Amino acid sequence: MGGVREVEIRDDGIRLGQLLKLAGLVDVGSDVRPLLETGVVTVGGRLETRRGRQLKKGDVVGVGDEKVRLV
């Protein structure tokens, strides 16, 4: 288990579904909803199930043991 990987975003915010694709945590957009339904995605340590959740720089998203921080 490593630390938190940083993912750079161009704008001030991004939707959770977009981030999961950008960070390579899902292969295609259609994988996002089933992943969220499994209950393994967290934002700031709290369970998240909304693919449209707005994220901002500094947020930490976890999928299982993997974590990414928006920068």
C-alpha cells in the first residue's frame, strides 16, 4: 500500500465520475455506476455513491486501498 497519488485537474472542480476515469480507477464511464454501487468509493473518508458529486482541489478520493488527491 502506497501513499496518496496526486491527480492534477485543470479547472477548480470535477465530477466524481470524471475523476475516476481521469485517474484510471475505471476503464470506461459505464464502469462508474457499478463501482459506486459496491460501496468502495469514499470522498474525504466518507462513503460516496453519487457519480455527479462535485469535487474540488484538495479532496481525497479512495477506491478500496487506492487513494488519489486532486491538485
